[in-house]
Amino acid sequence: MMTSLVFISSLLLCVLKPSLTELNTTVELLSFNSTKYVSIQSTTTNNPFELNTTDTPFQLNTTDTPFELNTTDDPFETDATEDPLEVDEDDDSSNNDTSSDEPPYRYSEDQLSYYAHLYEKFMERVPGLLDRQNVTSLPPSKICLRKEYRLLSDKERARFHSAINTLKNDISVRPNKYDAIALIHSGGNLKVAHRGPGFLGWHRLYLMIYETALQEVDPSVCLTYWDTTIESRLYDPSESSLWSHELLGSPEGSVTSGPFANWTTPTGKPLSREIAQDGGLFTPKIISDILSRSRPEEITTSNTTKPKFDLESFHEGVHAFCGGAMKLFATAAFDPLFYLLHTFIDLIWSLFRDNLKKHGVDPETFPVIKNSSHLHSSDSPTYFGNLTHADGYSEILANSVTYWKSPVCNETKPDCDSRFLICEKESGRCLPTISNDTITANMSMGEPDYFDDMGWTTRLVDFDDD
């Protein structure tokens, strides 16, 4: 283990420095028309959708000095109009010298050892990541199948929740294994991971590290995604059964129900949410617009990117929609909801990459953005080991997981494969059950009288632009 630690330390580019500005950044609030949302419609078959991903080892750029978190300012209270990645002009970590662009936190030896351990496990999972000339195909048993959260069986969901809580309760790493991983998504890493072409690849690597940690607890567990468009069909998405005790828990205030009830974050505050207070969700129109592009730079945040195609900006709207810890970049990963959202973003990106192949475009092509930050060039470090942003676009990592398509229904299959969803047969879309309503086995889930009895005429939005 010490050998791995030395290996990681040898790749450090400079000493880390605290930055209070970084901790207290908040995602920019985006306003979307809430009457335009619905479930994503995939052109894939009922077979799992093959994803694409990256290669090269994981490594966090750190020091062995103790982790220090700023708790003097309230990270949940910040001016929502400020740019979430804006830094203090007096902070020399924002200059153009790459040697100063470091995650501002200091990590303890136990955290460093844990990161090194996860790196080793990650490399075992993706053979050939470092040596692309000798790539080895993964056996099917090693490829994770990622499903929409509500398509998990009761047993799968229980094991998924249990693995997360096991990480949260394991204090062999400070403050615990779950939060140690969450803290990677903070500090100077925020500038490396957001607002540029590195966004998608960086988060793909991050998801894989988290998934590796979960699988160390339970090898049967894979990441699962939240298709946010399902909730967007409701006028009040906070009514969805997704926020019930059996699923993700409390939608407002401190999370006091569900599998993550009474969690405390590293800020010393309770895990909290404010679902549907701000921001917005993806619509089929938004997704189809994004998937209609044939060059990666067209969906990448830049000064010239058209807003209707900017995948990262829309994702920020969902962060704002969730509120609480999710509203802030630096605290977002404290809520397990973060990983469900980003797995959905990764699914959208995999669909986009699949379309690129159909257009004869190499999905590994890194976007070239004029006047883009030096932190987002192809050879810029991700601070996951010696991985660069270009590595985040690799097909090797992409092919190490699969995605099952988002739930759909029709006349012959009106159950949406989940007791937490119901079928609107006219559109073939799956809708969330309502958390405060009792759904009995005697109700016909797809019939008009069911929708009338449950008051759906006042709960559903129109699809004028679909």
C-alpha cells in the first residue's frame, strides 16, 4: 500500500492550498419552463445499451497533511446570482500558472491510502487502461449494468442503499469513506471539472471511482441513474414517490426519511434538499436537441455554445432544482442523489457518442474550444492520478459499463416495470406514482379512470413541444 502511496505522491504537481472561495461557490440557477418536461425516449432495443468510457489510472492530487474543511461560512447560504466558479481576484490559485491550480484541501494519510486503494481496484476493473496497445476485453461478468433507479428490484435497491450506508458508516477513513470520496468533488477540482470540455470525462472517471468503492462493499452493486424527465411530467415534482421513505427520502428541509435519513455532512450540517424550488429538469426536446449535434464542441460549455445544446448548463439547472447540498458544487456529492444525476448525464453522453459513431466521428476526439481555460485542454490533468482530460474521452473506460434504457410503456406493456411508475398509454411515457397516494393492486395503472380518480388532470403538464 505504501508503494501505491509513493506512486501517487510522485505525480503531484504542487502543494495544495486552502481556498474559502471554492467551498462557498454555488451552481448558477437556471430557469426552465416546467410545462415542457417528459421522459427520455431512447431508440435502443430492450437489450442493455452499450456505453463508452475512458482509460488511464485514478489518482488524486494531494498531500499527506490533514484534511482541512472551511466551516466558518455557511455553505448553504450564498448569492445564487454569482458565478459558481468565480474566484477571488486576489487568490493566486486562479492565475494562469498551472502549478497553482490545485485542489485546495489537504488530505490525511488514511484518505490518501484509501484513494490509492480505490485506484488499484479501479485498474483491476478496467484492464488495458494504461496500455492501449494491449487492451483486454472485459468478461461480461465484470461489466456493470446501470438501470434507472426505479427499475431496480426491491432486493437490488436494498443492496444499493446498504452499500452506500456502509461507506457512510465506515470511519476507518476520515470523516468516513463516503464523504472522503465526496470531498474529491470540491475545492480546486471544481474548476478542473466544470465549465469546459473536461466536464463529461472528469465526471465519468469520478463515477467509476465511486462505483468501485460500492463494489468493494458489495460486488453485485452498480451505479443507477435518475431519469429526471420522469418527474418533470408533474406540475409539482416534489409530489413524486421518488421522495418517499422507500426510495430517496425527504424532498424538503433536512432529510429525515428514506435510506439516507439523519445524515450529517462534513460541514457539520444535516443533509438537506429543497426539491422543485428553483432550476429545472431535462425535457425530451432538450435531449433530442443535444443528440442532434454531430460534433462534441457543439454540446460543450463555451462562449460560443448555443444554450439549447449546452449539456453542462442544463445539468446545473437540475442541481438548482434539488437544492440543499446539491445546490452547491462543493457540497453536492454529500447527497447520494448527486451520483444518480451524474449517471444520467453520463447516459446522455453515451447516447451522444453513439450518434457520433453513426456520423463517422471518433468519440474519443477531444473538443477544441477557442479561448477555453487552460484547465480544460486535452492534456490538462484531471488530478485522478496522471490522467488527462483526453483520457476521459477514451473508449476503453466507456466499454466497461452498460446502460439499460429508461422505462417506457405501451398498450401491451402498461406497467413500466416498476411499482413506482404508471403508464400514460397515449404517449407511452412512464409517470411517477404520487408519494401521498395509496396505489392498490386493484387499480388499473394505465386506464383513464385511474388517472381521473387520482387527479392527474391537475398534476400533469402538456407536451406541446414534443
